[in-house]
Amino acid sequence: MASTPRRVLLAPITVTPSKPLTPSHLKGLFWADVMFRATAQLADVTYRYSHTTYHVTEQTLGFWEFLDRTQSDIDYDALSEEEIGELYVRFRAEGKPPTAEAVRPYAEAVEHTGYVHPAGARVLRLWTGHYERLGLHDPGLMACQPPGFGLEQMIEELVAAGLGLDQRNVGGPVYLDATRFGLPLRRIVTAEGRPNYLACALRDLLPLAPRYDEVVAVYDRELDPDYQLLDRVLTDRGTVVHRVPLGRVPIDGRVTSARHGGWHNHTLEALLRSLGDDHDSAAVRLGMRLYFIATLGPGQQESFRYDLLRKSLTRAAQMLSRAEETARDRGVLAALLDRHRRGHTHVDPYRLTSSLLGRGRRAPTNDLLTAVFL
């Protein structure tokens, strides 16, 4: 009798739909995509990527409130990602956090109706097109996917487990308290009831994690302290957690946040324009993955380079022309992918993608390329 496939929950960090996709975003998206598609050949994988869950964070609600306060009669459907991103940079430069009263109507609309501001909806629609062009699995960019726990239920779960410190009854905030494990106290909800990203992740993953044999979190390395806490909470409830931190992609040697702007020459649209029509869609899809996964690697030592990106696409085109036709034997493909699991259920994207490169390497099979990279 065949064994039951192991269940894996893949939970990459979400990209806030308020700006264009940049190299750092693309690196995370390609990494998660290859992990999902490769692991799906070996296990039962759920790709959890819910914008609805994280719309209630201050940076998103504050941006929406800023737009409605400062922009009148604007047709967001006529704006590009870059133009909406410029508005986001202006919002962050304003430097005045929105009041709880100002953002409360937006938070309630998200919670009760799945509301998305027209600016965010426009960006998500544009991203849907990008995903299709790049061959990325769409985990529901436009879908309403509320978290399984309400905010109060999440707080009650933490307090009951001895991992929460709720001081709202005395006018204070809510803390995630993992100090008994040697981790710092972390505020997750303000006294006014505004959750941060970690609180939203807990609302989403606490009810989901027990259904899976393994949870894999793919995230920005700068958020590692929060993800250590998330790991500790889920592990305390019996979940096997694997954290996959990724470094950002430096531009000219500097790592900066998209909130500060300066990304105009390195947006996805700019990248695609620079490539022109020299390669077909398959070479673009494979070449992007070769570059953002294998060439850049998990760290952030290497700055983005257009010449190396173009070189990766040329190599991808050559690889596709040499790809071996094979019988569609799922067992052969599974055995190949299994080599890159390193003792866990999910496939390591870096090991797998790097295995395609190097002199003397055997040409990949069409089955592998089609299933995982195209």
C-alpha cells in the first residue's frame, strides 16, 4: 500500500501591494515558486500567501488613509506600479503614523468584507499579469483569504499557552512572551488594538500549522528575530518548522528598502524592458530562476547585475535546446528531486537550481524543467 504523502505548508512572506516588484521581491518569489513546484512532486503542499491577512497592518492601512486624504478624484486603474509606488514613498516620507481612529474604518472593512483599496487592487491585478508571464504559481493574489483566527482568539491562544502578555486592561499593549526560551519580549498589538506583521502571521498560521507535518517559512533575513519567535510559538504546539531566511539584493552595493524609492531602474518592468525580445518566454522564465536563485544565492553579498541576468537567460536558452526528452516517469523525477531535500520534506531551491549549472553537467530533462522551472 502506498504511503500517505507528507503534508507541507509553505508560507512565504507577502509583498505589500503598494510599490513595484524589485530584485529583492523577485528573489523571494522565485525561491518560493521553485520550492513549491518541486516539493509538490513529492508531498502534499499548500502554498499559503494571503494578502487579506496582512492588509490590516499599519503600513498598509496608513497608506490607504493617506491616499484618501491627499489624493482626490484619482483613477488608480490608469496608474502604473511605479506611480503608485511614488505615492507610497511620499506616504512614508510624511513620517506621521496614522492614528488608530483614522485607520479603524479600513481595518473593519478588511475584517468584515475583505476590502482592498483601489490602489492595492490595481497593483495586485498588475502582479497577476507578471506572475503569468514569469510562470509563477498564483496562490490567490486577488482572492479574499481571511486568517483562521480573529485577533482576540489569537491573543487568547497565546495567553493560554503562557506565551502572551495582554496589558490592554491597564492601557498597555499585547506582547508575545517567549522569554522562558531566551527570546526577547515582543510587542505585537498596540494599546489601541493595531496588530503588527507578526501578530497577523500568528492569526494565519496558528490554526493552520497543526494540520501539516512541516511548515516552511520563507522570509526577509532582516525579519529573522520575529520569525524566530514565530518558530518558537509553532514548535511549542508540536509543529515542525523550517525557517528559510533570504538576504535582499543589493543595488550598486547598497541594500535599501523599497519604501525609500530609488528603484526606478530596477523594477520588474525595467528588467524585462532591458531584455528586449532576444529570448522566448521559456528562456526568460528559466533564466530568471537561474539568476535569482543560483547566481545570487541565499545571502546578499552579490549586487544585482544586468549583464549576469542576460548571461543567465542565454544559458537558459542553451539549456532548453539541449534538454533531454524522457518518458514521463514520475518515479524518476521524484528520485532526482529527493536528492535536494537535505533531511526535510521540502526541496531546497538553491541546491536544485544550482545542480543545473556547471561544466560537465548532464542536460536536464524536459520533465524537470516543465514541472519546476517553466
